[in-house]
Amino acid sequence: MASTRRRNVVLYFDLNRTFVMSDAAGSRTIENAVNYLLSECTWGYVNPLLHSNGRCTEIDLFVDDHHTIGLPALPDYFRLKLKLSAQCIAAFYRDGFEADGTALALGTLTKVLFSTKLAEEGAYAPNNFYSTSDQNVKVVRGFQSIQETLEGMLEGASILALRDYWEWWSAQAENGQYGKLLLIDEEKAEMNGDITVFFDDHIDANHSHIVDVRDVRSGASVDFEKSCGKYLQWVEPIAAITDPNYFISLFEKYVV
């Protein structure tokens, strides 16, 4: 008898320079992020020579958003409007490599302040932090508990806002195994055909760089050779903001 069960599809999107051209973590405004992006794509390829040999009237066109080589701004209805509720937001906290080295604070996007005192507090650091700032925040720890919690949150919402713990990744020399946590139940995914993909512009050609892919059952890292193109998808920021079907085309590769 054929099963009528629909497979689960969970898509993770990095926000900065993937979905929105800004970088709050890097203290970059939208203007800064776009300029940074354009310099990456054009350095060594484009000579920004003005057609009018540098007359002020042409330079002013950049200010007025009317220059012939510029793209028009998106209409206002593209503005992201997401009403946050405590049931669909959470913040990660990481203090170790093993499965019990990650915690998730529910109902908040406020991160634990990174300091030398955290090591002294040990596993209770996030609980201590939120107990003094927000009594309604619940903290769960460990890969299995976190995965079960996220699955439960997705039963009542189609979109979640999750804040990663950038400070831990930065303190570990920006090693991908300490980055944004992506939990995969490989056994369940193979059996049900479920799809889980993390879209990020900082995923490199030969290593995950910023995403920590883990098997939720064993806690082991999933090799990049296996996760690339299956659980991880690099995003080209320029294409993301110039091609309306960019993410749709990327996703179609995972459902064929």
C-alpha cells in the first residue's frame, strides 16, 4: 500500500548578503553591503570610467538613482514584513563541540553576551543570563532536544527566525565546525525523502566555512563532500538580487 505521507522540506536562509543585502553583524548598512558586494564582483574586471569624462552632472545621477548602468530599486511591496511572536523565534548559544555544547533559547532573539565569565559559569551560562533578563525564556540543550524543539515549533509556524551565535564561531578561528548549526537526521531523511538545505553566501568551494552540519543521532560532523549540494547551497549575492527566480531555480535541483 503506497504511503500518502508528504515529505518535509526545511529551508534555512542566511540573512545577511543572502536574503537581505545588509550585514548587521559586520556593522554594514545596506549601502555598505552593496558596495562591498559590487567591489567583489567587479574588481579586476570593470573599469568604472564615466561616459562624460567625469562631469559632475553624471556623478550626481548615482545619488538620484537614475544612472543608466544602475538597476531600479525594488517596489515597496517587496518589503519583508514578518510579525515576530515568541513561538517562532529562538537564539543559539554554543560553548562546546559535542552534542551537549549547544543550547537554544526559546522566545527571544537576544544573544548571550560573550565574555570570559562564561567559562566559569559552564553549562548554566545561558540559563543564568536569561533568568536575569527575561524570565519567560526557556533554554534547551543538546542536539536531540534542539531538533525536537525546532520540529515542534514548525508544527505551528511556517517561518522561524533563528539567531546563530557568531561569537563562538569567531572565537574558534571561523572554523565551519563551530558555525551555524544545521542538524540532519540522515536516517529519517533517507526513509521519508525529507529535504533540508542551508543557503548561505559564505559557503566556500571546498569547505562549509560557516555552517556546522551534524548528524542529530550521533552528533558527528557530516563531511563537506557529502553535504555540499545535498544539505549546503552556496548563494551568489548578485544573482540573488537581480534574478527573481534565483532561489526557485536553486531549490528545484533538490526536488528532482
